Amino acid sequence: MWLKAINFLAVVMLFFTAVIFTPSLYAQNSLMASSLTTDLQDKYYRQALYFYFQNEPAKALSVINHAEQRLGTLMPKSQLFKAGLQVSQGLQQQAQQTLELFDTNQMHDKNHQSQEAQELFTVALLALAEQYLEQGHIKLAQQSLQKLTELPKQYYGQYYLLNQLAYWPQTPKNIATLAMPLSTEQSLTEQSLTEEGNQQYSPYITLNQALALIEQQAYEQAIVLLKNVETLPTVEKEKTFWSELFSWFDDDLDEELSQASTQKATEQQALQDYARLLLAQIYVKQENYDGAFLLLADFPQHSPYTESALFLFALASQKVKQYTMSYNLWALLYKKYPYSQLGWQAAALLAEQVTQQKTLAQGLNVYQDIEQFYLQQLSSLQAFKSAFDHHDNLLTFSTSIANNTPERFALVNQQNYQPVNIWLQKALSASKLTTHYQALGDLKQLEQRISVFQQQFRTIEHIINLNQQRNKRIIHRVQQANYDEIIHAYQQQRDSLATILDAASLQENSEIFADPQEQHWLTRIEKSQQYINHIAAQRNIEAYQKRLDRVAGVLAWQLKKPYPQRLWQHKKQLKALNEALNQLTKQQQQLVLTSKNQPSLTQFITRYQQLKTKVELLQHALSQAKKQVSSAVRTNIADYVTAQKAMLQNYLLIARRNMAKILEQMAEQDKKISKQLNSEALISAEGGKQ
Amino acid sequence: MNGHLISASKLLILWLSLPLAFFSIADEAPKSELARSLESLKSEVLALNRELFILEEDLLFPASTQVAVFVSVDIGRFLTLDSIEIKIDDNDVAGHLYTKRQRKALEQGGIQKLYLGNLKSGKHQLTAIVTGIDNEGRTVKRAATYPFEKDDEAIMLEVKLHDNLRNYRAEVIIDEWVL
């Protein structure tokens, strides 16, 4: 039970990261980084946090993995975050490897970051040890705990408990020391912390100690311990921890806290009930039936141990001669718990009591009833077995509600399989079978992931096809049009323009920049000059020439005026032309590159095919694993049914034997009565004769 | 009767042994073949997911055309983020309406990858329009633009909702990541 109670450890670790890496720190980091290159490690880490805070740890892990692949390495806090996420996804071995890779030297620097890292390291290891303990891998749990040589105060209680359990029943060999020196106000010694941890988790440890003593038949010592547990006050958890954890769920806070508080109260009550039950068991063993009777008289009605307590109470009441009460209790037990071994035994004891205290006929009637009861249970068990054997998908057997859509990226099945069938519910109380069902759920989750991969494959295949078609089109166009020559021709034209411009600049020839009107005038002047030259032999052209020179001079003056501006404009246009030609050349090069891009596309195709092969292999492995687990589940169920059947048949046999005995006794009684009646008749007959 | 009571006691011992096993875990249980193979399958699926994701990204969004837009919130005291719209060159490319949990995730330091797309080389402009509720319960809009030039390298832009402590107003800042 305690294990369930501290299941949140993995979550704690992850929440914790949020608490210690505050936004203000990010702001500082980003300000510092802005002058240099961006800290991509931090950016990836925060992307992972975004998913983590939305309760999607698998997606967060995916981002961290992506970062590792892209950046080649991870910064310490990302590594530790990754370890925590791996623990939450049931990847303990990988988490252990991640933690081993983590450079512990970084933690020994006394700066702020390293303290955070140390806390993360501590919580990750505690979470890992807790999972190992839950799965019964004690050595691995011990190894994880041994890595903690010093740890912060707030984790000491948890560490102490885990350490106790990892080495149980021996005492832990090495105890970690406190990492941070405490101030004078908090001058707690390690001893007092150990005591604090002991006190906080003492019900679990005390119960374990009591159970060990019961095994050794040291009942008196066990009684002392169990009485302590029974009277333990409810331990309040440190508020700072939870309130900090959930402080970001404003409106959900009350609900979360209330849930945590209810869970704590239920757990505390269950512990006390269990202690009381053990105590009553010892009293019964010591034949102190009065003690057991008094102890169980006010046992809570709604407790995980009600059934057992009821049985023990019925037994104790029978022993203290409270027969009416024991009769009612036996009757209640077998009617309320018809699928339980205690219920079956209660039925047998009920019939026994009726036979002894009432008439043989009444006893026989009860025996006949319970015989029918056993037969019904046997038939129900057989029907369950048959239905189970014929059902292919074990996870859909006897389920009443449709499963919700699971988180797409999750690796761990979050929905516990809860069958309606009571036989299967009972069978699932065995941890081995529960583990197998959890494995089946996880495999189903992985299968769903694989089907998502296959959808992605189809998309990728389509994209590759599109790219191939595009490449073909480009190659075709490149082959059809000789872009090299076209661009070369453009470049030649540009060069000749540049030459003209250079010459104009050198000679300060403004006529080159004449606009169409000016060009027209220039042409007219030229024509007029030719005409003057032509008539020069026949006429006096002096006056004409002077007039033309004046006009030409005015035009030259008009052209000279905007010359610098026009030269600058043309140079600018030439520059723009250069840029356009460069862009064109680049585009042409890009086109050539794309047309020759077949090898890069081939690389994609190779990567795609490799992944596809991997997925096919994985799919096969998944199917094999599913078969194995299903087969193991079926074997377990078959064993369970056989065991239950044997037990029921045994009870049935006992009931029938007792019925036979009753019938014999009734026959003997009948004989006696008939003998007596005969002798009385004989006497009366003889009396009549006389 | 006695016989039955003895069997009842035996039964109780049997019943007790279950919780005993639950609490006493001193016996080492070797990690089962099933657990190992399940873990190995999980890690293979994770690795595949990573490789597939990267292949998809490389193929769909090559660095020469890739543009990514991220969103972050610095503290978020002056504006409660409600929605965001992203435009590139006046074209709507992305938008998001935030749930409470998503907003809190951002306020706790998370960064959301809002948009991943392709863009031609050359000059472009990103516009981010943020809608939220201010401290007095009024719906307010904040916007920012950022001109940028796309070249052969991937471009990553972060839209930050920043609390300006000088004027007690939230403002939108767009940062280009230097790769």
C-alpha cells in the first residue's frame, strides 16, 4: 500500500523540475544568451517542459530525445529530466544508463545550478529505487540507493523508508548524509531526521516488523507494535511540498489537495484496520476469543479488510457463545461474498452450527442449500473458464466501458484493466497476473504507436514520390532549355552596356543619356549637318552652319545639365541588373543542384526503407511478445480456475459427507424410535393380553 | 465441528500470508524476461519515433526553406494569454487558442512550437497578434512585427509575451534564434 502511496515519486521528480527552474531564470538565461548564439539546449528543454506540464510525459521525452539526436549531447538538467521521464514511462534500465552517464562531478560545484542538479539526481534515483522495489528487484533498488551518498533534507524521509525496505529485514549498511548544511534555526541532526522519517512512515515499517514477529511466533512483541499502529494519529504531509507542486493549477489546487488528503486519510484508515485485524488474528491464535470479539466489534464496514474481519468476528463470536450473532454472520458472509474462499468456508460453518444447535433435519436443509451453492459456483467457474478460453482479445474480455483514447505518444498504458467478471477480478488480485495484464496493455499501446508510424510512412512515401516527380520535371526542363547559354547571352549584353557606360563616363559623353525627344533633336541636327555639308559646294552655308551650331550648342548644354544625375541613374540600373543576373545565376545553379539532387533523395529513400524494415521487425517482435504474454495469462487463469475448482469440490465433498453423516444419524434415530415404538407396542400388546 | 475450526484457522494463516508477502519484500525477484523484452520494445519504439520524426522533418522542412515559430511567456502577470495569431507576409500561417493548462505550462517556462513551415529565400515579415485579458479584466490585443531575411539556414523565431515592469504592461517581443 505504501508503494502505491509513494507512486507519485516519479511525478514529484518531474514536477520538481518545474519548481526549481523558474521563468525568471529563463529570462536571465535568454538575456545572457541573446548576445551570443541561442542556447538551443535550453530551448529544447523548455519545449519538453511545455508537454510535461500538460501531463504528456511521453511527448516530453520525445522532445528530449529529438534534442539529443539533433544536438549530439544533452546538458545535465536535460539528462536528469530525461531520466525522470524514462522512469515515468517504465524504462528503468534506460533511466539507470542515463543516470550513470550523468557526470556526478558537476553536482559537487557549489553553485545554484549544481544544487538543482543534485536534487534532480536525488529524486530520479529515489523514483527509480521505488519502482524497482515495487517490482521486487531488491538488488537493483539497493544499487540505486547506494548511489546516493548525500541528499537534501526534504528527501531524507523517503530515502530512509526506501532504504529500510530495500534491506529488509537487515539494517541498511550505508546511510547517506545530508547534502546541505543547515542553519542554526534548523539545527537538526541526522539522527533526528532519521527519527522523523521513521515516524512519518512508521506505520509501514512497524507493520512489517510486526509481521516478522508473527512469523517468529513472538506474539507479545507483535501485539505491542500493532497497538501502536492502531492508535497512530494521522500524519500531515508537509504543505510546502504539495502546495508548491500544484501551485500552478490555481483552480484545480483545491481539488488536487482534497484528493491527496482523502487518499491519505483512506490509506491511514486501511493501515489501522490491517493492524487491528492482525491483532485479532493473534488473539484467536492465543485463544483469547473475548479479546478478538471486542476488538472487531466496531470494525469499519467499509474497509479493504471487511471480509476477513467479518470472518474472524464470526469465529470469535461463536467461540464466546454468541451463537445467534455467529449464525447471522456466517449467513451474511456466504451470501455477500459468494466468490470468496472465506464465503465458502462460512457456508460450511453455518451448516455445521445449524446441525449442532438445531435439528438434524434443519441441518440437512442448510447442507442441501450450500451443496446447491457450491454446485452453482462450480458451474459459474466453468462458464467463466470456457468464455475466457474462447475470447481472443484478452483486454476486451468482460469489459463494460469503452476505453478512452489513450495519449498518442504514451509508452505506458494508463488505464487499468477492470473486468466485470468477478472470477477474473479475483484472479487479478494475484500480482503476477496483474503484471501480465499491465504488459498486455503496454503492448497494445505500442501497437497503436506502430500504426501511427505506418500512417507516417504512407505520408513519407507520398512525399518521396512527389519529390521524385518534381525532380524529373526539373531535369526535363533543364535538358530542354539551355539556361547556361541564355544567361551567358544576358551577361554579354550587360557587359556591353557596362562598356558603353564606362566609356560615356570617361568621355563625359552626355549624348548617350539623351531621352527620345533629345535623341530626335540630335538626329535632326545630324541630318541638318549632313544637308549643310551636301549643299556646301553650291551655296553659302555660313549662316546655316552658325544657326545649326547654336542649336547644337543649346542641345549640348541641355544634355550636359542632367548628365551627372543620368550617369548615376544608369550606374544604379546597371547595379540592379548585376543583382538580377546574380540572382538568376543562383537560381540556375539551384536548378542544376536540384536536378542533380537524386543522391540526396536516394538517401531519404534508404533511410525510409531502413526504418520500414525496423518497424516490420518490431511489429513481429510485438506480436510474439503479445502471444507470449497472452499464453502466460491463459496459463495463470487455468491454474487459478483449477485451484478454485479443487477448493470448491473439496467443500462440496465435505458438505456431502456431512449430509451423509446426518442421514445416517437420522436413520439411527429413526431406528431407535421405531425400536422404541416397537418395544412400546410389544409391551402394550403384552399388557392387553394379560 | 473441531475439524472445521482447525481448517478455519489454517485458512486464516493462508489469508495472512498474502499481505505478509506484500509487505515483506526481502526475496529478490530477478527481472523477468518479459519485463526486459517489454522495456527493450519500448526503447526501440522510442528510437524509431525519433528517427521517423527527424526523417519527416528533414524531408518536409529542409533547412533551406524551414521556418519555425515558437511561443513563450515571461511570467505573464500583466496579461493572461488567450490566443495568438501568426502571419508571415500578411498570410495567416498559424493560430492557437490556449487552454488553461497550456497557458500555465507557458507561464512555468515551457516553450510551444507553434508553427513549422517552408519559406522561399528572401525578405519576409512576421506579425504576431496576441489577445489576452489584462489585470482589470479587459480584453486587450498586443502585436509585433519582425522583418527577417530567409537564406539557406533554417530560421527560428520566438514570440515572447513579456511583462514590462516600467509601464506595467505586457508586450510582445519577437526574437530570432541565432543558430
